[in-house]
Amino acid sequence: MFDFKDQVVLITGAGSPNGMGRIFAADFAKLGAKVVLVDINQEGVDANVAELKDAGYEAVGYEANLTDEEAVKKLVADVAAAEGRIDVLINNAGISQKVTVADMTLADMERIFSINMYGLFLLTREVCEVMKKQNYGRIVHLSSVSAKRGGGIFGGAHYSASKAAVLGFSKNLAREVSQYGITTNCVAPGLINTHIWKSLPEEEAQKVIDGIPMGRAGEPEEVSAAVVFLASKEASYITGEEIDINGGSHMD
């Protein structure tokens, strides 16, 4: 099970030394995939690619601004030309901002949506054309528990709204592309033990933990396990769905 040999897995938001994209890339690489790491941070991508290569895995990196339509088109064309195919797309890139609606500006809203939703749309649209020609593809989007419970952990209303938009986009896309052997699903993580969580003041961090029935933050590896499953051949009859990974902080 979960054999990704000869598959090409493209992962966005993969340039952080402490983010989930790095964990996703390592897990897919260990399962035989050639991983394509994408981020606006070229230095971070290069470091993570080097780490994977040093461990004996196949990895390449690309710098790209996912809010730039022409840059996204070039990225997908370059990857498809170099690798011959794109089997899996993991839309992990995203940003947040802690601000109230009263203090939020239109520029704040546009900035969050431009990355969390518009960039995701641009990349997914281009990758889908590659996958249609293959009659195969797996797309996994990173949403958030904030999309379902209206915030309460990180970010503002614009973050929650953008991540809710990802859920709706994925469901509609599933209706359009399933006939081509492409599945599109979401994972909605809650509080995960990344650098963002670790930056919270102790008192605020404990308040968040108190609202989680399991009494702890999740680990990136726990999110990665769900991502790998949805991206696998074994998940061939699952599409338009989301998996909540939040320790019980939201149940529906």
C-alpha cells in the first residue's frame, strides 16, 4: 500500500524549515515519489531539496509566486516538460494574519485570498490540464479547522473565509474532473505543532489547548498521514471530501 514509485508529487509551500510542506515532501519521497518542492522562498526550497537528496531521495525545487498567473503557467509547463507528468498536487501554500474585522482592511483581505485561494486556483487549473491527459491525478488541498468553526485559533475572518472557499472549490472541482480519473479532497488541520504555534505566548497557547479534547497540539506527521492517504491510489473512490485533523476541537 501507498507506493508512489514513478509518481511525481508537486508540493507548494515547501520552502520552510519548520513547515508541513517539508514533512509532506519527506514522507512522499520515502514512499518512492519524485517530489517537486515549490515556494516563493528559493533559499528555503534549495535547503529542503538538498536535505532530501542527501538522504538518497529524488527531489527538485522551483521558486514561484503562485499569485502570478504567468509564473504559474510557466511552473507547470516546466515541471511537466522535465518530469513528463504530474501525478499528485498538494496545495499547501498559505498565509494567515491575526486581526479583527473592525481593524481589517481591504488590502488585508485581498492579500490573504490572493495566496490561500487565488493562487491555489491558478495552480490547480493548470495542473488539472496535465492530469486530464494522463487520465489520472490526485489533488489534496490544505484547508483549516478555522474554515469550519469560524476561527478561534489563528488568523482573522479573512483567513477563515479563504479556507472555507477552498472547501467549496474542491467539492465543485470534484464534479468537473472525476471523469478524468482525478480526485480532489481537502484536509482541515486544527492546531498543529509548527513554528506558528510555538510563537504563541504561553498563556494564549494554554487557552487554545484547553479547547482541544485530546489536550495537545497535533504533529505535522499526523497531517501528512492523511495527505498521503488521499493522494494514494488506494483512495481512488474518495473525492469532494475533507478530513478533519483537530484532536476533537471541531466535530461535524
